[in-house]
Amino acid sequence: APMGGNPYGTPAPPADPMWAGFSAVAGADQKIDAVELCKCLTQSGFTGSYKPFTQETCKIMIVLLDRNKTGKMDFPEYKELWVVLGKWKQTFESLDKDRSGSLDEQELKSAVASFGFTLSPTAIAAVMQRYNTNGKIYFDDFIALTTRIRSLSNYFMSRDTNRQGIATLGYDDFMSHAMSC
Amino acid sequence: APMGGNPYGTPAPPADPMWAGFSAVAGADQKIDAVELCKCLTQSGFTGSYKPFTQETCKIMIVLLDRNKTGKMDFPEYKELWVVLGKWKQTFESLDKDRSGSLDEQELKSAVASFGFTLSPTAIAAVMQRYNTNGKIYFDDFIALTTRIRSLSNYFMSRDTNRQGIATLGYDDFMSHAMSC
């Protein structure tokens, strides 16, 4: 073994209650792709009484935390996602007072604001138009749109070096990011 | 009737072979939403042996041509979409030489270039990662991604007043457009 390497192979997985579920799906490479992420989140019972996440939604979840652009998610990233999703689900449930499993435009606005994103009525209307089903936002779409708002905001902020809400972007850079989620 | 108005009510629909199919689905307001667009495109046989378009894809098709932001499409817009889709379908079929119903990364690159969009290998890889199923791009996803590339490119160009491939964008303007498709 090289100097400083671990002669005993891969270190033992952390003693974590989420590890068993993750590693069963992840297999040998200890990483999961979008299809496997859907499986993990469904088998863990995360979506509960809501419809399971679509593959679309799982794909953009992977992009959100995929810092090394492999299209796969490792265990620490999965745990990070779990925390973020938990917070979003809690907000969804607290706003969905009639337990219809959906939010209206006003509730969506409150949710987005509570996550710290400042979107104008025009932007909220655009999101609503894109993601509504008969005027309502269902859980899977809510998670998809929140994931995209976060990914796109993170990207924009990384280019808005003066923190003025204004960024100068190149076409290809813009397309690479906007098309990735 | 006001001066210059038409005292005989709505003008008769144009004698167009596509009108009957459109108007049957559109109903009284002579406009279609995403669900109705899916119906129109399926009933007209457009998708043929490919899987019918998902509602996701139909939603972003409406955004592409929805100049007045109503979330609905009128007959002239439907005809315009039909022409664009026809061109994209033809390109897809000509590249899908083995008739597998899917494209690989190289073929996707050729398709995007043939539509006049200049995307770097990085941008193409981002699109591929977002839209592939087991390394392939299927017809519905191809139309969805091409629609988004066109919408986002149109938006970017409208802000790139000097045609230098660089645009200065405000956060809310960026979000309103990136989240609408």
C-alpha cells in the first residue's frame, strides 16, 4: 500500500441508521444515480402518503449537490439532501392546512420566501404557470421547483460577485447551468 | 358595433386542414392549454410510433410561443409550433439511423448544431446528464430539451443587446425566465 494509504481497504461505513438503506441500493461503487435515488427515497418512506418522486425530480436533486459533476450521489451528499428535503417537506405540510396534498399560489409564495428566496410576483407567476396542475402545486412538483430555484440561485449568486442582484453571464455558461436542472 | 369593428362577430376559421382537430379540443375560447396540447399532438398522430409527449414537455412547448404569457396557445401559435416540431422530428429521425428511437451524445450534438445553437462540449454534457435514460436521449426528452434550449437562447439573446454572447442579467429577470421552461 502507498505511504499514508489504508492497507485494510475501504474504511468501515459510518454507524448511521441511514447507511443500510443507502448501501443496499448503491452497490459496489457506494454512489447512487437518479433511478437509485428514487428507489432510496421511496423505500425509506420519505414521500409517505404523497406520490413517489418522478425520475425528473430525482435527476435535478442529484444536480443540486453534485459538486464534482459525476451525475451520482455519495452517502454524505445523500444525507445532506435528506436534511434539505426534510425541511422542505415540513414547510409544505405546515402550509397545506387542508391536507389536500397541494399548495395554491399564495402558499407557494410563502414557502419560497421562507426558504430565503426573494422572488417577485412575476417570477412566482412564472413558476406557478410552469408547475401547476389545475391551479395547484403538488408535492413532487413542489420539490422539483424548489430544487431548481435553489440550484439556479446558487449559480446566479456564484456569478454575482458584488452581491448586487446583477450578474454578467456568458451564453455557454448560462446554458450549461440553466439546462442542467 | 364600434366603427371599424366586425358587425358579424368572430371571423370564420381559416379553411385549414389542421383547424378541425384544433378547434374540437380548444372549445369555446379557441385556445389550448398544456393538457389539451398533449391531446392535440397525440390525436393528430404527430408522435407516431414514439411515446406520446408528457405534460411536462407540452407545458414548455406552450411557454416557447406564449408571447402574451397567458399559458394558452391559439391556432396561429399551434401552427407555428407544428412547423418547428416537424423540423425537429425530421432531424431526430434522420440522426436515429438504427431506428432505436433514441440518440447518443454525438448525435445530440449534431442535432443541436443543426438547429443553429452553438453549445460547448461542457454544455452538451450538462444537457446529456439531465436528459439521458441509460445514456440515450429519447424522442420526448429530445423535444423537451430542444424546446428549452430555444426558449433559453431566445431569452439570452434578447438581453445580449451587443450580440457578443454576454448579457448582464438581474436576478429576478433571470429566475422568471429560467424557471418558466
